[in-house]
Amino acid sequence: MPGTHAPNQNSSLTSNPSPGKMKTEKELEKERKKAEKLAKFDRKKAAQAQAVADNATKSKEKKEKEKKAVVEIMPPFIEDTLPGEKKLLRPFDDPWYSSYHPAAVESAWYAWWEKEGFFKPQFTAEGKVKSEGKFVIVVPPPNVTGALHMGHALGNSLQDLMIRYNRQKGKTTLWLPGCDHAGIATQSVVEKMLWKLKKKTRHDLGRTRFVELVQDWKEEYHQKINNALRKMGCSLDWSREAFTMDDTFSAAVTELFVKFHDEGIIYRANRLVNWDSTLMTALSNLEVENENLTGRTLLDVPGYEKRVEFGIIVHFKYPIEGSDEAIEVATTRPETMLGDSGIAVHPDDPRYAHLVGKFAVHPFIENRRLPIIADAYVDREFGTGAVKLTPAHDPNDFNLGMAHKLEFINILTDDGLINENGGPYHGQKRFDVRYLIQEDLKKLGLYVDKKDNPMTVPLSERTRDIVEPIMKPQWWVKMSGLAEKAVNAVQSGQIKIRPESAEKSFFHWMANINDWCISRQLWWGHQCPVYRVRLEDEEGDDVSDRWVAGRTEEEAFARAKKAWPEKKFELVRDEDVLDTWFSSGLWPFATLGWPNDTLDLSRLFPTSILETGWDIIPFWVARMIALSLYLTAIPTGICYARSGSEIDKQDKVPFSEVFCHSLIRDSDGRKMSKSLGNVIDPLDVIHGIELQSLHDKLLTGNLAPTEVKKATAYQKTAFPQGIPECGADALHFSLIAYTTGGGGINFDVKVIHAYRRFCNKIWNASKYVLGKFESHKDFVPRKQRSLIGNESLSELWILHKMNSAVKAVSEALDQRDFMRSANLIYAYWYFQLCDVFIENSKALIQEGSEVQINSVLQTLYSVLEEALVLSHPFLPFITEELWQRLPRRSGDGTRSIMLAKYPEWDPQFESLEAEAAYDIVLGCSKGVRSLMAEYALQDEARIFIHAHEAASHKTVSEEKSSIRSLSGRGAMNIEILSPDQARPTGCVTFPVSSAASVFIYIKDRVDLDEEIAKATMKLEKANAAIQKQQRLLSDPAYVEKVAVATQNADKKRMADLESEVNGFELTIEQLKWLKVE
């Protein structure tokens, strides 16, 4: 039957070719590799066998353990399926498939999915989006600087979940992949590696050769990133992959710059920027990390052998011109006094009123006079009430310098030395001068004091150098108008940002937005498409405002010729590149073809959702919204609308929703950092890795020896046995289950490994059900899932639970409640399908009639099929593997589970009556297990179920076999008591509900006094725990400082303890009653 995939159907396909067939080179190479792996395995087995023999004199127990260890070792897994072909299914008696092994289960499927085009968006025959709608995500592009980390894995797991879910919903879906060139991040890494390996700088190579080197780096790590995404199962449409520096995207970046420059939105200005003296470039705020110091602290600074002093404030005096007076000021950066050009006091401060309008004299810079000005900005209660002003090196001083027309004096070279404006300190390192100035002030009698001072030190994220505010002529983007539209789009509900805290961050940043510096003094990136017009005989590099932008140099030349028709000139292209975020801001629409009119842009834009981290809301998300609203609302002159179609001049948001995931931290709650050794490669979680290999990976990067030592110590503590193999599905599922939509995630590999055991549970349950189908050769699944009237109570219950799970999971996914959706999947598999119905089905199949057995098999098929399809977006590999082993329903030609229609709520399976009745069955079985465990009754016990009403009596009487099956061994002797029968004597009870109670006879089987004593001890312990919990919950500090989620968990713990106390009190009362009965 077409579409049928029985468990053993492919076994014949693995046989060897006939002797007469000539093997291809590919086949011979494959056999060679297979032989090498098997030989390696044989050597490993021989070595282990020898080790066992060498330890023959050890204890019997230890020898048994060693023997077991040898037996458990598997040969290397070798996939028989040719790349891109549909997987050849091996039988369950194959060692790799007898239990769950992710290496085997997850092999081959991805290459087949990709080759078959399952990841591509599907349109109607007319080329339109399907009637169900579209769902589009453009992946937040990872930086091409190295391997992916767990933050990427989290985002990609959530995006893949949503894409697979909506694909199965029948929508036209696209998940578009790509990478970001990451200018400063990539250049920094390559420069460090160049110095580490060859002791050369980029200047030694020159711009052309260095860019080629970075391009080689990009190609290597780009492939590593894509390989990791494939291993994780990400259903990305690779045919549409984008890169922020490919030709198409670069053309879009150039178009944006030229358009904004022509309209005056991009302008040139000499302003303060964040300056990295090591990389010699301006930085965005995102690339600056602020380190808070409580007082004097010595920090490592690149280029300095000794640590440099921070967290201090130095007080010194400036002499007043023509007077014996001096005015005391203070600074946390003594070296910046070389750039001082004024002193500010409060206009109402009587101490300095007589000095306003006068001048102070600089003690080290000849002929420099510092005007003393009055400004209400000065806090007269802080320090001395007099503030030294360095407008060229401090943001606050910059504003005062502009207001009072002070001189802007830059004292630093690009590489952090004191320049010619520093007088006698010219050519010296800035932090060496920090100390020299203090000594020289002392010699002049101008030094007052130095004190500890809490402060924030800005550090370059990439180089760890101290970031300096420096005046630089740069290109800037006017943001006020762009920001207003973006804010309106969110306020109006066109875009929904979740969680609420992320939305607040968006509004806060937009309310305080400044113009955006887009110049970067790098070599890797988009070179600014703008040219300075240097007139004949003109000297200097940046002395005029004669700049022209152009998509090409020819266009720029034509523009310059038009502006200066009578002049001779040459064009000098700006050597700077553009901020990475400038190009990334185009990502949602440039990846679909903007500024050209493409089918993808017309059919798939706007996208549906952006899933990202909350920490880049201001730097990326806000800018994408602003640029999209501006650029996709009107034609650019390059043909926005398709010929013959109406031009859409509506403002287009880039996406209708933003979901910000949590920040992944390590198991101790710390932010993940390479220097801490707690950055985890998702592939290491998927495949597993030994501790020594983790240590070795630290040596392949740019970590300093001290950082390697620190990172190695953490790895020994966090992963003493290395990281066990978990598989992609377990990683995928655990990260979804971790996601709360706020706060941080404390990553623990033990949690992920626990979800591997969950996969094993699914595997074993499915294997059992498939085995039942195979053992009943005449079983054929019905054409449609439906009720036929022969279903038992347990079948009606599981079908109802299945229906409820379908509804609840879909609702959770639509509401982006990812944790809840994963927990619902877990609960359905574990606590309803596996632990209850499959267990119950064993008795039904063993004891039922032919009609009943067929009904149970049909229900098993329905609930297993539904569970696999429902779970596919969460567990793509294992669900495909098991679904392909299911026999197909008649007429079902679905090729892959990823194309199977996602389950929908069906009213025919709703049965609250069956749920209520079967809950009594479950309650009774729980009571039996609880009492047998409580009193250690391992052999057959006398059990009574006392029904308190006619309806429950009917239920437990009819379901006695199910109760026995679910109660475990030792529960064979069950007697059902009607409502009018007396309570059995010599028994303890477990109240199920108002409908029934379970009794178990213990009077002659246990020591009642001993049981009373045990229960009393447990009661005392529980009461003590309650008192401790009460003190905790009533502590005002606890209520004020502890997170609400933690408080709720502690309150639940309190309720559980109170329930335990009630249970122990009831037990003691029952036991005392038995003594006198």
C-alpha cells in the first residue's frame, strides 16, 4: 500500500550488492571508512578485554561492573542511507535501535528533508500565498566569528517550533537563514589570531590582504555555523540564505545610505564617540561593557605591563590668573586635565561669585587660560562645587562647552597616546601620564588629595581596553523622525512586543534617543559609499563639507561634476565602514529582495514574528522597525511595485510581533562568557564531549593564559564527567521547556539529559505499540480517526485526554506560552499515554474479545499517531523516525511527518463523563500503590474498593481488570464493596474521593505499634518543617526581596507539608483504631 512504512520493510535494502555488480568509487570509499571504524572498535574492545583480564584478582563485584561496562560499549554508528535519500529503517532488534540512541535516530533525516524541499515555502498553483495564510521568520543572523552558543540554540529552538507548527497548520511558511558579517567582532577576532599565530597586525598585511584573510575566516566559520544549525534540525530554507555582505545585500545598504544622504537624514558632524584605542575605531553602546567599581581597583589594560588604578578621585587646584587664589576641582581621570578648557560653578554659589568671568591658569600647558563660567547644571553640594571642563573628552562637559563656546581640545591620538596638545606629556601613554601628572602637581603644590570613589568604567567588549570619549568627524543618522513612527507602530498595536518588560525597554530607549553614529574605523564591513570632493590644490583630509554619495563611483563623479562644473577635482572615498547595525537594520526586507521588486518581497513581507534577545531591543529591533516604516512605505525609484499592480504606499512594519527570549546563564546564574569557560557549544550537548576535550577547546581561541586557567577550573566543577550525549531533540525540547518569556535561564546539562530519558520513554512506548500491530497481522488502521461505539472506558478517556492536549498545546503556542506547551506534551506522553493507557491496554489486549482487541489497537494507533504529529515541532527527529514506522491509513500519501496536518480539537472525542469515571479508576489504583508502598506489602495483598454511590460502584466493578493492571504486582486480590456493605475490618484506608475509598488489610501483617511510632516521627518532622516554612513566609524581608515565582513555589511547599501532616494524623488515627478493633 502506498505510504505504508512497516517496521521491518527496509531490512532487505541493507543487503550487499550482487557479486557481479561493479562498486563505484563512492561505495568503495564508504566501505573503506566503515572498515577503519570497525577496526578501531575491535582494537578498543581488545584493549578493554585486556584491562579486564589484568584486574582478574579484584573483587567479584568490581569484575562484574567492568564486564558490564565492556558489554555496553557500542560499535561506531554507520548510516547505510546515501546522503539526501530517504532513510532506510532498521528493525528494532538492531543494537542501535533496540533502545533510544540519538546518533542513530537523528541521522539521515535532515539531508532528505532538505533535498526534498520540505523547508521551502509552498504556494498555490497560481503562485499565491495559501488560503491558510503565511508565517515568515527571518533568523536573527549570527555573527560569523565562531561557533554557535546556547543563546543561539534557544532562539533557534523556539523559531523552529513556530515554523514547524505553522507549516503543519497548512500555511505558506518561510524561515530564512543567514549570517551577519559582524564588523568589529569579526575583525577583532581575526586580528587577535593574526597576532597570536604570526605576530603581525592588519597594517603589516595591508587592507586588501587583511580583508581576504577575514573572508577566509568567514567562509570557514560560516560553514561551521550552518552545520550546527542542520545538526539541531532547524528547518531553514537554505536556497534563500542571506549574508549581510553578499552582492544583493550590499546593494541594499548602499541604496539606504545614498537615499538618506540625499534627504539629509545622514549628515557629517564632529562629535564625541566611544573610542577603542586598541582597535582604533568608534564603538556602539552595545559594544561597551560598564564595570561598576566600589572604590580603588587595579585593572588590566591592553598595552600596559602593570595594572592601572581606577575607582579614585583626585583633588587639585588651578591657580587664578593675576591672583594668589586657587580654585579646587576634582577628577576621576587626572590625565584629562590636559584637555581642560574651562571651570564651571553654580551661579548662586557665594564661594565663587567673585571668580565668575575670571580665568584660571593651566599649570602645564603654556598660555592656556581657563575661563570660569556659571551654569545651573553644576551641583554645588557635590565635591568642591567647582567642575573642571574637558569638552572634547566628556559627554556632560561637551554640552557645557557647546553652550558656553569653550575650546574643544583633543589630547589623545587614535592609539591612546597623548598628542601635541598635551604639552610636555606629548607621545606618552595616557595611563602613564595619569600617574606622572599627580607627581607633577605635588611638585607645584597644587595636589590636594586622592580618595576612593565608586564609579563606572567603560570597557570595550572586544578588547577590554578602556573606552575613551573622543571628538571625531563621523557620519550620523537623524533619529527623531524615524523614532516617532516606530513608537506609533508599537503604541497602535501594529507590533506587539513580548514580554511587557521588553516593550517598556523599547519605549524608554525611544524616548531618550540620540542621533546614531554609523562610522566605524575598520576594514571589514561596508565601506561608506560617499566621496570627498578634493578640489585642485586643496590640502587636508577632512577640511570641507564637500561630500557626495553615490551607488557607484561613476554616479558620485557625475554628481560632483554637476555641483562644481567649473572646478577640477578628484574623489577620495571615505575609508570608514558602516556600523554593523546599519546593515542589520535592513534584514527583514533586504533578505527578501529590497530595494528591488521581487516575488518574495511582494508575497512574504511583512514577516510574522521576530524572535530575539531582549538585550538588543534598542540597537536592532527599534532600528528595523524605524527603517522598515520609512523605506518600505514609498517607492525608491527602483521600482517598488510590480508592473501593472497598484503601488502600496502604506507604512509597512517589518513584523507584527516581537518575542524576546530569556538570557541563558550558567548553572550558577552567571552570564555566559568565554573567559569564564561557561559558554557551551550546542554540538557538545548533542554529541557529548569528554572533560579533557572541553579543556582543549579553550586553547584554540584567543583567551589569555589566566582566563584559560579560570575557565578550566569552572569546567572541572560544572562538568566533572564531561557532557553526556543528549541529542538534538532533547536539547530542542529542554530549551523550549525552559522558556518563560522573561528573566534568566540557569542552564543545567543534567536537565537536558533528563529529556533524553523522556525521548527514551517515547521510543520504548512506540516500540511496544508497533510490536502489537506487528503481532496482530490482520490489523489495518481505519481510514479516519473516529469512534465506532466499541471503545472501553480507558479508550474514551485517552481519546478525551488526547483531544484536550491538542487544544491546550495549540492555545499555548498561539499565546507564545512555550514552557506550558512543552509541559503539556511531556504530561500527555508520560502521565497519560505511557503510564496509564498503554499499561491499561496490556490487560485489555490479553483478556479482551476479538472486537475489543481490535478497538484497543485502533485507539493505540490513533493516540500514538496523534501524539507523534502533535509533538513533531518539539521533537522533530524522533517523531519522524517513529511516524515513518507506522502503517499508513488508507489514502494517506503524506511523505513526511513535517507535512502532516497538525491535530485539531474534535468534539466527537470530548467526554467529560468518561474523564470523571476513569479518574475514579486512576484514584483507586493510586490508592492501592500508595498503601502497598506505605506498609511494604510486596507480595499479594487483600484489597477492598468501597464504592460510596451506585455510579462509582458500577464503574469500579466494570473496570476491576483495569484497576488491577494499573496497581502493579501484588494487586491481584481485589474485592469490590457496594455502598450498603460495611467498612472492612483490620484495614487502613486511602480516601480516593467522595465516590470511593481503597482499603488494604494489614492487621496480621504489620507491627501496629511500630507503624504508629514511624508515623509519629514523620508527623513531628513535617510539623517542624511547617514551622520553619511559616517563619520564612512571614519574614518581611523575604516578602520584599524574593521573586514572586519563588514565593509561590514556597507557598505550594507549605500546602504540601500541611497535606502531609493531615495524612500522617489520619494514618495514626487508623492504626490506633485497628489496635482496639
